[in-house]
Amino acid sequence: MKKELNWNLHGLSWVDFFKQIWTEIQQDDLFGRAAQLGFYFQLALFPALMFLTAMIGLLPIQSMLPQILSYLETVLPVDSMPLIETYLNQVVSGSGAGILSLSFFGTFWAVSTGMAAIIDTLNAVYNVKDFRPLWKARGIAMIMTIVCTLFVILSMILILAGGVLSQWIAESIGFGAVFTISWSIVQWPLVIMLMLLAVSMIYYMAPNVSHSWRVITPGSVVAVVLWFLSSLGFKYYVANFGTYNAAYGSLAGVIVLMLWLYMSGLVLLIGGEVDVVLENADRDKSAA
């Protein structure tokens, strides 16, 4: 069992730390591997949206669709929204048990395949060979898929139904409006915490290395922060400076969405590199 990773640079200067990160990114070809992850993310995105909206279409909660779109607009680039909005409206109008089951299996296959790609990439990041049997490696990918799916569902419940749940709890325990207002403040930190846990779980389970479980790692924090910053920054760039519509016409939404998914895969891998560099520095410092 490796020593617990502390929240410091373990003797590295900030310059050396960033140099090592950049060197590892190039050596492990993270830019190319992020393109692979972006492709799998795209394969998983539309079946996942189909599953979510088909489930909404079968329940008397269709009014939540505009709320879902409003939350997507906070992180997705503007040019990609018409594509997703049209798709979601078509799925809701044709919702049924067949679409629900088809989208579920499509999502599970695409996400588990993407998790398998993450396992392969993080093994390269850790510079280890994966000698685990195929059934074990694929089983780990499926477990990661299930856990991440549960995190996403719980996050969606907190975001979409958080207000209703907080009001019901407030009325049940007699705290009234104070609890409801407090919940509106707390729900977003809870969602961010779920994201950090999901990323930490990926960094713990995916690579074929023996290391201790950490609820939050420096890499998971870097990955989540970079994801928010890159998403908001790219959204601002596309809205104010991008000329994708003029250059690509109706394909602009697809191209912008692919770029955003590519960046999402890249920041996930960069977070893994951060943990590896700090873990190696900790081991070298202990051996000195």
C-alpha cells in the first residue's frame, strides 16, 4: 500500500511541477488520447440524453425539459444547443418503453467502452502494463460506469428536484423558508462534491496500480476546476469570437460539441497526470 498522497508538491518547485506535467502530457500523448475519449463521450452523450428525456416523457414531468436545457446552457457552447434541443424535443415527443430500453443499453455500452479507454490511458499515464484478465478489466469498466451513472442521476435529482425536496423536508421538520434558502445554497457544493468523488473513483480504480483510496485527490480537484473553467471559457469564446456558423453552416453545432467533449476528456487525463507527478515526487522524497 502506497503512502497517502499529501496536499503539497513534495519538494518540487512550481516551475519543476509544471515542467514535469507538460513533459508527461507529451510523452503519454494525452492530446491524441483525449480525442479518443471525446469520440466515446460523443457516442455516450446522445443515448444518455435519449434515456433521460424518454424517462421524462413517460412521466408527468415534461415541464422539467426547459429546466434541463437551461442547466445545459450554463456549460455547453451556444452553437451546440440548437442541435441538442432539437434532439431532446424529438425524443420526448416519441418517448416509449422501447426507446427507454434501447437508450439505456446504448448508453451503458458507449460509457463502458469509454471507461475501458480511460483505463488504457491511465495505465499509460502511470507507465504500467495492464496484466489483468480481460473479464476483470472490463468488469472494472462496468463498475465504474454504474457508479458514475449513479453519481450523475443523484446530481440531476439534486439539481432538478432539489427545490421540491427541500420544500417537502422543510415542511416536514418545521424549518420553513430558512431550510429552503439554505438548500438552494448548499445543493451546488454537493453536486461539485459528487463530481470530485466520481473523478477520484476513476483515478483509483482505472490504473493497474496499488494505491490507497482518497476521497479527493489534487488531480480530481484540478480536473473539475479545469473542466468548469474550460467549459465557461470556450462557451464565452464561441458566443463572442467564434465564426463556426459562418464557416461550417449547419455542421457548426456538431463541431463545437466535439471540441467541448475533446476538452472534457483532456482535462480528465491532465488531472490523472497531476496525481502521478505528485505521487512519484512523494515516493522519490521518501526514498531519499
